[in-house]
Amino acid sequence: MKKFLAIALAAIMLFALAACGGSGEKEAAVKLIDIQLSSEEYAFGVDKAQPELLEKTNAFIEKILKDGTFDEICNKYLGDGTPEGVASAEKDATKDQLIVATNAEFAPFEYLEGDLYYGIDMEVAALLAAELGKELVIDNMDFDAVCLAVGQHKCDIAIAGLSINPDREESVTFTTPYYKSAQKIIVKADDTRFDACETAEDIEAVLAALPEGTKIGAQTGTTGQSYIEGNDAFGFVKIENAQAVTYDSAALATQDLVNGNVDFVIVDADPAVSIVETING
């Protein structure tokens, strides 16, 4: 998988500086526990007041899934293809624009390099705007504000690696799903507590036996936070004895894991791979 240099540049610089002291190969700082804790589907969240946009977006999703376009975009970030940057126009009420709410801290789905947006979702957003004959505006904001911005009619659609759940449906109408995901755990490279686990049930048994005061990192407002704290909409039961420590991005949470301030991090599967590769690479 490609390295995502745009993820938490401050974190990358810190780890690079730490690695420069010796001439040997840099030792891994973190590792991914490659067991799915959940099963989720990503969809776009459309303004409830725009049923025509929902209909057209669903037709667009069906088309790109069927004709291979979506697979081609995924290959740019999960395979050997070349990512393409997406430019955002400025908001202008006099123009016919598609205003997309996102949080560009979630590679490989959305991230920033300079003034350009990259990621699976961002390239899909550019194609959607072109399909609709509209100018694309990307409104980058905190993740937990994305659905709210659409619900308040400040943006037309949320495209931000959004897992479908009833809580978010209070603000938006979800399109048909376009991607399957799951939660996974990132730990320090020398952490062995999950090494014997082979199934999600094995992981859950370890989580149920955590000592009081265990701190688990997650990005604010994400499914990872819900997994830690419990959420009926997702069907998650609270992890006893654990405290969720939230951050603006999962990359920052993982940096704090390396710094020793949290015990491990829970994040969506593909971003987890990107973060681990970036930090270790």
C-alpha cells in the first residue's frame, strides 16, 4: 500500500528525527492487529431537503461500482496506481456548486497535500460533481461536524468515510453503500497482549479483562470512539475499565500511543494500515 506522507506531518517528522540517530534500519514503532472488530458500510450523507440529489447520487454510485471506475480509484491508493489531486473552488452563491463536507484527516479516503485534496472519497467527489454538472467545493472541518453541517443545510453532501448508523441518519439521508470497512487495533510494536488472538471474540475477551484506567485512543466522533464507549446504534457494548482519549485524527492518537500516553488505538481498517506504514516507514 502506498505511503501517505500527508498524514500528520508533525508526527512523521518526530519519528524521522528519532530514527536518524543510528545507521541501521529503523525499528517498527507500532503494529496492526489484523482482526476485524466490526463490520460496517460507508455511504455518503445527503441533505434531507435534497431528494433529487440523493436519487442522482445513488445512480452515480451504482454506475461507478458497476463499470469499474470505483475499483480504478481504489487501486490508486490501495494498489499500484497514481493518486490524483482534487482542487476545491471557493464557495460562491452565484454559481451552481456541489458543497462537500469532509474531514481531510482520514487517508486513504481523504487527506491534504498542499492545496490539493487526495483520497478515494475526494476523487469520487470530483467525478460526482462533474456528473451533476456542478463546480466542486470541499469544506474541510472536524469529523464530528460533517453530518451536522449537512443537516443544517450548510453543505449538500457529506463524503468522509462515513459508516452508516441511525444516529447520523438524524442529520442526513444515507446513499446506498459504496465500501465495506471494520474497526482494528493499533498497538506498540512490543505489545503482546493480542498476539494469541485469532478472532474478534478473542479480542473481546482481552478487552473485557483490561485493568481499570486503560486508555484507548480514537479520532473524535468516529466509529472507533463509539466502539470504546459503547453505542446502541452500532451495537457496541462499552469496554469496561477503559477510557476513550480522543484526538483530531487517528494519526495523532497513534503518535500519542508511541509517546506512551494511551495503551492502544482503535481506527478504521484502511486508515490503520496507512498510519502504521507511515509511522514505521
